[in-house]
Amino acid sequence: MEEIKLNDDVFEQIKDFISWRLTKEQESLINKLIPNEELKNRYLKYGFCEECKQPESYYNWCYFCKSKLFKQNFKNWTSGNYDVDKFIQEIQIKAKNKDQILEWIEYDRFENVEYLAKGGFGTTFKAIWKDGHISDWNCNDNQWNRSGEEAVALKCLHNSQGITIEFFREVESNIIVSESDGCIVRCFGISKDPKTNNFMMVMELKHSSLRQYLNDNFTLLNWEQKLLNIGRIAYGLQVIHDKELIHRDFHCGNILSDQFNETFIADLGLCQPANTELSRSGNKEIFGVLPYVAPEVLRGKEYTQASDIYGFGIIAYEICTGLPPYHDVAHDEFLAMKICQGLRPKSNYEIPQLIIDIINQCWDAEPSKRPKAKELYKVLWNLNLIVINEDTIIYKQIEKVNEINKKLPSMTQSSLPSNSKLSYATHPQAVYTSRHLDFKNLPEPSNANVNNCNSNPFGMEYSESVRMDFTKLDINPKDESNYDN
């Protein structure tokens, strides 16, 4: 479709306006001259490009001009794979800001490549990228300015010699949500391992996975820090959902932590083998980490934003308790069946009631009853604002659970007081990497029987709070009667 542009006459009439400081008369003229809302919003937010006289697409970034520069360079590189080349070229042409750029990066531009971890469909390495990512165009030198040497993660995709265009459409999701102020791990480009000919995604390198961070630091975390992490993940999920996208593999291994202990969402769109193709019927196989997969998805239904919310609830519970979900049982068909029947993670580590209400609604068996990411972020942000206020409900609930948790046996701590690491045993058949999930004849999803405490795997706390809609809770200190127990 032809891109809408301002004509020269419109530019001449408004070229001397200051887009972010318009008079009422100027605003009226802008509304008249630029009826296209997307074009008008770009002008008001970013102003004009000095070169082409069109509204920029981001701060100091005009994709009209930048796309021409990328096109001129197409002849100077190739991955050796037509589909990969075409995919990268399309992304470059559409890049609305520097964080949405994708490059072909020759493997010899990396040095000090070291193994990090192996996942379900790929192996991750860390390396030094000698050039670094693109920052802007240098008009004087007629070349791209780059960040210089930087550490990156290389995710080598298993069996990707026959990589499919369907897979790259999934990877494009990662590019679409790349924002400079977001909570999504950025993808810089694609490379190829010369030994195996497997393709590699070149990603931002973070300090560790959230799972490793919790293992190493959980006993040092207070509830304010836990809420900040949960809220930041909710914000990242909101960014994804606002773009009408779905993560599809939302688990703790795909949440990363940096050196400042902030959390980032990773591997959006990378939750399947690189050579996966759509079946003739159009149905996709299910891939994921069983404890985080929503029960309706386990039964073969499509991934939805609501299924992401289910995974968020499991992650939030994991941050609160420190323990991986279902770490002490086999991740098999029996567990899948129990999840469909209402089983959810449990721990004797107490959680403030306001937070458990949020979590319980996230993992409701009925997808339509789960909150939206935007609602989650709003409520969690509000809790973060008042968590240190001694007059609030959340503060008093935290004080109460802290007293209880202090008396827990040392199963949640190392026997050494100076060591902050968690100590727990993991079942040999507990699997926390993405894999193909194929379970037959699972029961219709339902919540646990809240009227029968003996059949409720969560105990009374779950049975009481599951009925509450956290979006309607009043977290004002005056309404403390709801949480006296």
C-alpha cells in the first residue's frame, strides 16, 4: 500500500511551527491540513525530517530516509538464504526507529564466543560483537554510526538449515515491540554458525534468567522488590498485547534480569523449532513449558492473550515464593490432567492476600475471567506506590506474612545464614525448557472445588480468594475489613 505523505504546499504552510508548542490557531490549521491521524500524531510528537520534509517516525529517525539507505546496501550482503535475506530487508525498510533494525551479521564479527545454556529448541552463547549495533547515520562519513564493541547473546537455532518463513513471521513479533523504553529483550540481527550452518539470533545480553536470579537472591528480596519485578513484567506484557500480539511461551526462563535486577521479557516468537511449518489443516502443534501453559491450550486450543496471562500468574507466584512451579513432581500427562482439573502451584510460603487475589484471577480456568495485561499493570503500579506506607492494607498484610515466613523451616534457605541461595530438590522429570506437548483426552478445564477443603490443592487461602475480582478491590486503608483474617 502506498505510504501517505504530506505534499509540499502543506509543508510550506506549517514548516515554521514548533510542533510541540502550537497556538490554538496553529492546532486548528494542523487539524485541517493533516486529516490523517497517524501522520498528524507523528508530526506533533517528532516534528519534521530535515531531509525529506516528512514527519519523522521517531525521535531523530525518519524511516522514509533510512529505508533508502538500507536499500542501497542490499547488494553488499547476503545470508545465502533467499527467505532470510528477504525477511531482513523487509524489516529494515519498515523500521520506525533504531530499535527495530534487524541486520545480517557475519559470524566473523564475533569474538570470545562462550557457551551459556541449552534450551528446548536452541543453544545460547555469549560473545563480543566487534562492531556493535547501529545508532544513527553519519552524513559526513556516509556510513552508519555504531555503538562499538558490546556483549551479546547468540541463540543458535537447532536444525535451522531449513528455516521456514513461518518461523520468521513469529520472530517479527519481537521486532514490532522493540521500543527504547520497553521491557523487551531486543533482537539485533541474524547470523549463521559456519560449522553447523544453523542460524543464530543476535540478542541483547542480560545478566541471567529470572530463575537463576531467584535461586541466587530470593532470601534477600523484600516485597517491594518482588512487586517491582512483577509489575515490570506486567508492563512488558502490556506492550506486547497492545500491539495485538501473543508471546506463546511465557515462562520464567524467558524472563531475564540485568545487573540492576530489572526484568525483561525475551524469546517472543521463538517458542517453536525453526523448521516448523503449518500443517495442511492450519493447526499448529503445542510447544511450551508445561507448568506455565494454560489448561485450554493443553487441550489443543489456540494460544491467546489470556493464555499469556495464565503464564504471568504462574511467574508472579514463582517470584513471590521463590520456587519453580511443580518442582517436586514429574511434568507428564498426569500433571497436565491435574492442571486441567484445577491444580495450581502451592507453597507454605505465605503471600499477602492482595497479591494472591491477583494471581488467582490470572490462573482462572476460564480464560474470559482472567484480567487484561493493562489492568494488571495498573493495579500492580498502584500497589508499588503505597507498599511502604504503614497505613495501607498491603503494608499490614506484608508485615503479617513476614512474621509467618520467618518461622518456616530452612527448606527455602541455605543452611548457611550468609548464603542467599535457595535450596530445593527438583524432580528428575521436571522439565523447564520448551518442548513439544502432546496430551490426549484431557478433561475440560475447571477451578478446584472451593467448597471442599480436602480436595483443594491450594488450601483455604485459595478457596477464599478465588471468588474475588481484584480489579474491583479498594486498596485504600479504610477498607481493611476485607482482609482481617
